[in-house]
Amino acid sequence: MLKPDKDLIIIGGGAAGLSAAQYGARANLNTLLIEETALGGQALIIEGLENYPGFPEPISGFELAQRFEQQARNFGAEFLTASVKRVQKEGELFKVETSAGVLTSYAVLIATGAKHRMLGVPGEKELAGKGVSYCATCDGPFFKNQKMLVVGGGDAACDEAMFLAKLSDKIIHIHRRDRFRAQKALANRVLNNPHIQVRFNTVLERIHGIKNPMGIEKVHKVTLKQLDTGKVYDEEVAAVFVFIGSDPNTGFIEGVEKDENGYILTDQRMQTNIPGLFCAGDSRATPFRQIVVAAGEGAIAAHSAAQYIDELLGQAY
């Protein structure tokens, strides 16, 4: 068998990829992580992460990502800034086509995450991480007892609205249609929750910010429109939570089994239907997407990759 460029190639530099880079390098694998933008993934937009184990005081997603990276580098992991165009398995080796050239490896980990769908309204992008959020579990506690807006009509939106309703009795939940598309039991729980005011036939048109005394801009109010009457009005809120779905970054990988939404299916070892190809984090079909979950899955995937490579080379014991 020809010797590849690397033992393990990790595609994606979020929590799953960075955790896998550390565990891969610790297992004495020649490990390379490829990320096309900045290391850290979606954690980078979190100003204060307060639910990551071991950090009783909030830590910024940026700082946590830096610590992940440094720890992986300390163990010998290498990093490459490039985009990945294609992944193919040829014989016992994988060929990874990148914008920086073609690389080969014994095993590949897909950790490219998913992108939250955005509404595309004015103020959304500018105020992301400053009151605009796509994760109630992550950011809801920052706005305890304050008025919050939830946008969306599916299971995720209703689940997150119920979570936020434990933190505040001033939750406004809007949906553009005249009924939720979530499961009936879940939708009914939202409709019957006294802490949630549901407004159907309503859309978000604009998110407005205001600077606090420290000069930091935060969400201040939103402009809403009633589709059935055409009425447009402003409402003061401290935060906007958008749950209109997400899209996994898995379009570049072919031949791997995915669910109906494009998320990659794996076994409990994080291995896909293609031997030697693993997946972890938000690009994987998983019931709970959190930084701590992604980090754990990355560790499992790297451990499984090391076992796979040992078996491939006849070094298993």
C-alpha cells in the first residue's frame, strides 16, 4: 500500500474538528485539519458561552476556539487554510481535492457543520451574536426575564420557545402562516403556555439595534408586519431567536448515506457507510447540536479513526 500524505484528514475547524485534531494527534496520527475560513465554527459568534463544562464563568466562543486550537497544536496537529472540493476513496486511501492541491490519507473526518438559515432581513446579520441568535439553549439565559421574539413554525421553533418560556414570561412567537407546522402535541403546548404570546400571519421585517453606555450595539426592537391586515408596527425586544431550519455543509461529499435533510448518517463510532470515512458535529444526523456534543463526537471519531487505521495496517491488538 502506498503511504499517504497524512494518516487522518479532518475537514472543518469547529468544535468537532478541533477536538478530533487533538485526539488524533494524541493517538500519534499524522493529523491535518483543513478549514476554509476561521477556526471555531459557529462558536465564534457567541459572545459569552456559559454552558460549556469546566467554565463556571462565561467564556467567549472565540477564546474557547483558540484554546481548542492551541491544545491540538500542542499535541502536533497541523492546520491548512483551504476549501475542499471533493473527497474520493480510491482503493484503501482517500483523495481529498482542495484549493491548495490534492492530499491523501488513510481516514477522513467530515466536521463541516451546518449553516442556520437566515431570514435575510435588515439588521439580522449586523446584530448576530448581539441579541440575534439561532440557539435558545446557548443564549437564552442571557435574557432572563426580558422580552424575547421567536421566529419559526416548526418543531425546533416550538421546542426553543418552550425553553425560553422557562426563562421569561414575555415570549412573543411569530409565524408567517395561520398555524404551526410542528407536531400537533408540541404546537399545542406552545399555544397553551401562558408565558408565550403567539402571533400567526406575522413576519419580521427589520431588527433594530441600539448602543449601550459602553458603545456596544444590541438588539433594541423589531419591526413586524401582519400579513392578513397589512399592519406594520414596532415592538421592543431584548433578543430575537430565529428557527427556520439549517442546512448541513455536506454537498461536496458523494456516496455517503444522508438523511432527507442532507445530514450524514453514522454508527455510534461516528463511521459512515464508507469504511474510513467519519462524521462528527453539526453535519451529522444528531438529536442535539451543542458545542459540548460536537467536541465529544469529534473525540469518538478520532479514536475510531485510529482503530480503523491500525486494523488497515495490521497493527490492531
